[in-house]
Amino acid sequence: MKWLLRVVLLAVAGYLVLGAAVTAAMLQPPARFGQIMKYVPAPLVWGALPGPRIWMWARGGTLAQGDRAPDFTLPTADRTGTVTLSSHRGQRPVVLIFGSYT
């Protein structure tokens, strides 16, 4: 009976350690997260662990509706210059679109 208790405790400890490791990976910047997760089987993260819930918590951010967007600078589409969000504040509405249209 003691061996069963030890096996269960070992399994629970392993699950918690794996969950903590995946959570720590999800808190990394996207490029680093990808480098880490390429070694972890996807079904383990998204099936055995509550991966989607951990992901939403880790990437939730702190902005609320109505907060100002953080300032950032990005290259223009033709790569000849840069655009800074704060340079448009108070002048005109700005729409941010994230995604790929290819």
C-alpha cells in the first residue's frame, strides 16, 4: 500500500513540476517560448495540462478597456522609415491590426 501512495505522490509531483515549467516557458517572449516548446510534445501541454488556461493567464496582459496603448516604434511597410504610435496621439484615430493576410 505504501508503494501505491509513493507512486501517486511521484505522479502528482511530476505533473506540478511539468506545469510549472510550461508556465515559466509561456511567460517568456514569443521567440524564446517557441524555442523551448519545440522540445515538448504538444498533446502533453494542450491535452494533459490545462495549456489554454495557462496560456491565457500568461499572455493576458495588464491593459483594460479604455487604457492607452503602450508606445512602440515599428518599421514602415517599405522598410524606409519608422512609425511611432505616440506621434499620432491626439491627431487622428489609429487602428492596429495584427495578423497575416497572405
